[in-house]
Amino acid sequence: MKTTYSSDVDIAYIELEFGKYSISKELPGGVVVDMSKNGKILGFEIYKASKRLPSFIKKAKKVIKSPQEILSN
């Protein structure tokens, strides 16, 4: 499991399993579930994370400032 937090857009991402997602489903409350084409859950995006998950952000394995940092890694 990999956790990241993007401070400029206030989104936390919890990656359960590495893979290419082909389906993203938005759930009520600002959560998006990323799934493989077979329906396997790969990860979750959590919007407004600083208000919803303050302790998660402190423990996130990597805190990034922008989505571009994800692409450069």
C-alpha cells in the first residue's frame, strides 16, 4: 500500500495495488474509487483530505505539492 497527499489540490491517494485503472467511480462525500477493467479496486482518491483525514496526512509516506510531482516520479 502506498499513500500520497497533494497539498495544492488537497487530495489524498491510497494505492492498494499497482496497476492501470480503467474505471473511476465517484462516490458521495468526495471519494473516487479507481478500478481495473476487471473491477478490482486499485486505490482511492479523497478530496478535501486536510479536513477529513488530518492524521492520515501526517502519516502519509509521501507528501507532494502538485500532481506534476506524481508524473515526474
